[in-house]
Amino acid sequence: MPPSRDRETIKVAAERTVLAAVRLPDDRYDHDDPFGELRELAEQAGAVIVGEIEQRLSRPQSGTYMGKGKIEELGHLCEALDAVTIIFDHELSPKQIAAIEETTERKVLDRSELILDIFASRATTHEAKLQVEIAQLEYTYPRLRAMWDHLERIVGSGGIGGVGTRGPGEQQLEIDRRLVQRRKKVLTDELAKIQARKRRQVQARNAEHFSVGLVGYTNAGKSTLFNALTSGGAYADDRVFATLMTRTREWDLKSGEGQGGVTAMLSDTVGFVRDLPHHLVASFRATLEEATHADLLLIILDVADPASELHYETVRGTLDDLFEEIRKSERKAKEVADRDGGTHEAYVPPPCVLLLNKADLLEDQKEVLIWQTRHPGAMAVCSLADSEGRLRIGHDDLVARVRREVEGEPRVLVIGVPLRDAKTIHTIESRGRVTAREYEGDHVTLTVEIGPKLIDRLLTSGVSLTINGETPKREEKPAWKEAPAGP
């Protein structure tokens, strides 16, 4: 007797599992290790991988995705290997899953169900659990009709009957749909409150600090880099989705002699993965709030991975999806503002810097040059820290690059500050190189070499300054000019 199919749960922990896939002409995957990512995902979910099978087709079969003969071969393989579960590297319809289960007599999961299972097992905070449950409901809702197809025969082959002939299948389907919609609304409302509070915190922090977000493919080394650059505390492990929730810490951008100290807020984020279900992208948008609203994004790429090019395309594509989600919501906010006579600034995605991580593992360093040719400004790094707490490769270059983004190109400015504003005076003196001071009445005039972006932030916060003898207009960004050379 074959093992029973258990569709009550999508968990695959300790289950002997066969991986299956259909390779289509336009599919993007690692040709050197076609099942590499799915294997790692399944193993992280606890499955025991005992076999793999794939088929090349020009298009998937509507009924079973794979061809009929290949499905029968898949069933024989499971029987020979004593496998109880099959995981497909695609998103299948409920009818396709049911048809494959009927032929193979094994439990069948698709890629989306597997990722949802992993996210559910990793979720520890209340917010993450809410996001996972909403994603699960969004995945389940459109599949309810197929889940109840087996009860349709009670209504009759025509599916149409007189009064009182509706069977329990249709009644249960309507009940389930109402329950799903009701539960989803409760969860969405609760999550919206958490996200609104978090958004306010992010906006307040970004108003006071320069913010940098770490993004990249799962297991690319983001958390390791985060721990090396900050006080850390992020869980770092050599497995997919080790990080689910964003963690933010202060990053001290130490520079050379004579330069003031500058800090930024660095955020570690959940890793991306190929073919991430779209409902997960939407649900986890708030998790990436720090990144999408950061002043600068650092894209971490494991350049030593054979599938690095595919990983980079996935990250850029996912970011584009996230940015578009934000643009949609911002357009709605603008419509409301226009209707109410208010103002609303359009969303502008942050600039990105590509970090070629694990460059020390490359056999040929020409690979770094190839990436830098394709993506000007890309930087080679190694996220592991040395005994002094510095990155083994690229530490100074990375700090200098981010510092330029924080400060802007240093310029010599003559800045007038009221003496009563000791905090602003301290900020300018600590973050710039003061070459002269002149005191007159209740003001001090500082001649300082400093990044203009720092002064922009001071002005945005409402401090009173004069720049090169003029008072900047609040509604305009100052057009910085070099101070006149001294005698």
C-alpha cells in the first residue's frame, strides 16, 4: 500500500521527498545545478530529498503541468524511493495538484506552499506572523473552488437544480469564503495599525539620520555584513531566509585623520528569492519599509555563486515590484492630498550601490572586473570581519563611498550660527573640518570644509543658519557654492 496523502498540512519536516520540475524555453534557472535552490528550500523546511526528476517542454500541460507519461514515471520513482511527498518548482493550480496526487498517490506541494511553510516556521514576531497568515489566506482564497470540486457531484452533473437542491459542497464553499474574507480583514486591519506606527518611526528616524538599507538574495551575506559594520545582533546563518524581520543599528562611518565622525542607520532585511509569490511581496512590503525609504541601498551579491547573475536579476526585479507597489499607494495618497488641497511629494526610489560579496572566493579576479564593467560603481567586498572588526576586503572604500553619499562632496562654506544653538555648533565642528572661527555678538561664524548634504539636513530640521552671508530660503534647496578663498 502506498503512503497516504495528507493534505491537511503543507509541512514536509522529515518526509522523504522527490523534487520535480518542467523546464520551459524561457525559464531562468541555474543550469549547472537546476534543483539547487529548490533543494535548499526543501531541506530548510525539513524535508529529506531522495530524488529529482525534470522534463523539458515547450509549454506546460494544462491538466498535470508535466506530461502524462512523466507523471507516471514520477509515481514509480516515488514508489522505488519510498518517498511520501513531491515538491514542484512551480506554482500549480489546485486541480493540477489533485490530478498529480491521484496518479502518484503522494502528497504534492508547489513552490509557493513550500516558501509559505518556511516563512511560517521562521516568523517569530507578531507582525511577521500576521504577514504570513495573510499571505497564506491570499494563497488559499482563489483555490477554494477547486478544493470543493469533489462535492459538486452532490448537486448533480448539470450543476443546476431547483430550490433546495444546493448541495453541502456549495454551501461549505460559501461559508469558507466568508470565513477567509472575514479573517483576512481582521488581520489586515491589525497589521495596518502596526505598519502605520512603524512607518512613522521610520520617517522620524530618516528625518534625523542618513539611512542605508542592505538588500540582496537570500543567503548572500547581508546579516554577516551587518554584524561586521555595526554592533550587530542579527542572526547570521548559512541558510535561506535566516532573517525575516528588519533590524536597524547605528553605523559609525569612521574616516581618516582630521575628519569628523559621521554615522548612518544601517538596516538588515529579509532576503529575496526567485519566483517569490506575489502575495508575499505585497505582505512583506512593510518588512522592507526601511529599505524602500532609505537614502541609499546596498545590494549584496554573492559573486562567487555560479548563479550570481540570476540572483542579481531577481533582486532588481523584486525591488522594481516593491517600488511599483509604493508608487501605487503614493499615487492614491496624492489624489487624496489634491482633493483636500494639500501637498504630497512623489516617491523617488533610493540610489543603489552593488557590493560584490565573497570576492575572496573567486578563482579568477577577472570576474570582479567583468561585473564592474557591466555595473559601474560596483565594489568588491568580503563581509567577514578581521581581528580589528573591519571587512577583510573593501572596508575603507565602502565607508568612503557611503560617507560621500551622506555628506556630499566636501566644500568650504562660511556658516553663521547663533551661539545659543550649541547642538548645531557641535554637529558642524564634529562633522566638518573647521579652519576659522569669528565671534560677533550672539553669533559665531565658522569657516568649515563640510559636506553640503549635512547642512541640508540641519536646515530641514529647522535650525537657523546663514550660508556664505545669506539666509537660505526654506522652500528651496540651497545652491551651494564654494566660499571665497581667504587672503
